[in-house]
Amino acid sequence: MENTDIIAAIATPTGRGGIGVVRVSGKNLQTLAQRIIGYVPQARHATLSKFLDKNGCAIDQGIVLYFPSPHSYTGEDVLELQGHGGPAVMNLLLSCCISAGARLAQPGEFTLRAFLNSKLDLAQAESVADIIEASTTAAARCAMRSLQGEFSAAIHMLVQVLTNLRMVVEAVLDFPEEETGFFQEADVYSQLKTIQARLECVRLSARQGSLLREGMHVVLVGQPNVGKSTLMNRLVGQDVSIVTEIPGTTRDAIRQAIEIEGIPLYVIDTAGLHETDDAVEKIGIARTRSTIEKADLVLLVMDSRLDGVAPMDRIILDSLPAELPVIHVHNKIDLLDEFSRVTKKEDRMEIYLSAKTGVGMELLRTKLLEVVGWQSTSGEEGIFMARHRHLLALTEAGAHLDNATRLAERASQLELLAEELRLAQRSLSSITGEFSADDLLGRIFSSFCIGK
């Protein structure tokens, strides 16, 4: 996939600002530079210059930076024009670049060219967007480590050991009379177990990074007037939900973002689930059920004075998706003079707390992360910013390695063993882009902002 055209875009956010940047990338930008600034700037030096329109009239004045190929972000010639950040000035400057021979860049096209020109692998390219979109400090740091190549290095290590093992297996296929000695000398089974252990470590780190990137959606459900809105306000740290003694006060889903140990959580307070003839409440309850379908975790809030799961709570539980994790929150323990605690009954987690006084809230925050798989002791170091496709690829590679291990243990069917190793390597290589379909690249880079 070769690009011969010149692309240009505004690289700073929409709106007014002190500085705005128009970025241009392509082959042989000297002609375009002559038309925009009147000369070819010195490489990698900041130069104050006038920006000219097609008639040679100055439209702005700012800093010019020129990065000749291949020493640039995209691997092509790159010209950055840093002017005043007004929308009218930026659009006029961009129009001048297009008149001088450039075209408007597609979303993510600068980073796509960096990938195609081997300046970044695919995992690193995706981390560029992850840094921009990071909602917490921990997520930004994790994305930066992936951009610097830590995730890619871990994947390359796995691919290399798989390649070495494949070479041995393929060699034996060419010399079948050596098959028995092969399994004794190469110890393929032990090597596979070692690779599986390494893959599991990478997968664990990737799952942690996925939580940092995606966060989790926590939905509060329960009967009316059990304290869902009070719990919401306590989790968020401000009054975002209306709290009254009147049942059915919350009639629509209220969403608020919070952060626990660097993990973004999106907490959603919902209308109480119950039978009603009120048309507005019916709409709120329908929206509650729609929100539950997209949740990562549900907090079933109950009144602790009712001593256990009431029949209506049981109906709510039975209506939840079977695979959806649920924490039973027994609220209002302050009215019973009880103490906060966590218990487990029949594989369900129960937390006793008071949203009104705040007693037991730290227990809840800890368990929220535990239920979705976050390991607090891991810290941020060694965590890779991972996307859903990365986790799928790691899971596929693990499945192929499982099959290969079973075949190696029986020391039979070397052709199938070789194929499972090939498929495992192919799954891992898709993460860094060594094996990637063009339609996958289109989906990935179309989610980037224009100018990046």
C-alpha cells in the first residue's frame, strides 16, 4: 500500500486557542513549502515565517518546522505550520495547503502512514489514540508504555520462541525417521508449557490494561427507596442524584464517571424496578433494563432491615443476564446499628454498608475492582494498554497452544502440531500488524481523530 499524495489537516482541537497547528505529510514537500512560506525551511529548526496565500499575501505569521524523510513521525517529509489558533485562520491556512497540492487527510491517516512506513507497529499505533483518549493518569501512563514498545516487545518475544520451535518441528517433518529422538532431545512438551506460562503473564497484563482503557460500567438496581441514589452520590462524592423519601424519585438513568485506583468507572443510577401504571415510570424502568444489558457489573441495592433477599429482589435477580456479575449491597445498616462487612453466600458476594454515613464504602470500592478482575497489587508497571482485539488474539493463541501441548504430550500427529503452532504465531502477529488484513487497518485508523 503506497501513498504518493500529500495530506494535510489541522492537528489541534477544534475551537479558539493561542496556537493552532496545520500538519502536512508526503513526498517532496519542497514545492508546497515554497508556495506557503516562500522558501524551503532548514530541517529540524524552528523558523519564524509568514504564511502566504496563493497570491503571495500574508494570512498569518508563526513557526515552521520541517522534518525531511525518513526522520519524521510518518516516515515521509513532514511540514508543521504553527500559527494563531483561531478557527478562521486555521481553516484559511489549511485551504492554502490544499490549493498548493495537498488533500485533506482522513482520520488517523498520519499514524497509518507511520505504520505503513515501519515507524510504528500496529500495537504502538493504536496506543497513540489511547494516549489521546485516556481518561485517567494511570491509563495515560500505560498507553505511553505501549507506545514505547513494551507490549510489542512482549509479543515479539513470544513469536520468536514459537518460531524457533516451529523450525524444529518442521525439520522433523522433513526427516520422519528422526521423530522419536526429536521428542527426547527437543523436549517440545516442556518448551510448550514454558511458552504457555509466558503467554498467560502477557494476557494477564493485557487484561489489566484493558480495564484501564475501557473502564467498567456499574449499574445500580433495586426496588424504589432502598437508597440507590444515596449510594450513587456517596460513590461519586457529590449530589448528582435527587434523594427524597418519596419512592420513584429517580425516573431516568443518571451516569457519572469516577476513578478508583486509576480505573475509570461509569456509575449509573437507575429507576427502581417494580410494577407500575405510571407512564413516565414505565419508560424509566425500560431504560433501566436497557442499561443493564450493557453493564459490566450490577449492584443490587437492598434495605438491610428486610433481612435477606426479598421476593421482589429475587424477581429482579432472575431478570438479570445469567453471566453478569452481581454484588448484593445491603444498605441502611445505620438504622440497625450493625457493622460493615463482606460475606459470601451460595457463590454470591454480599456487602453490608450505610450509604448515608459512608460506613463500608471502602469495602465496596475494593470489591468493585476485585469482581471485574483488577489486581491492585500489580501496580501500573508491566501493564499493557490492550484493546478488545488484542485480548481476542491472545485467547486464540492460547487455544492453539493448548491443542499443540496435547499433541506434543502424546508425541503424535506432527503435522497437526506444526499447524497449531503456525496458527498460534499468526494470532500473536496480528497484534503488532505483521499479519493484518486491510479491512482491519481501515477499522482501526478510522477511529482516530483527523490530524493524527
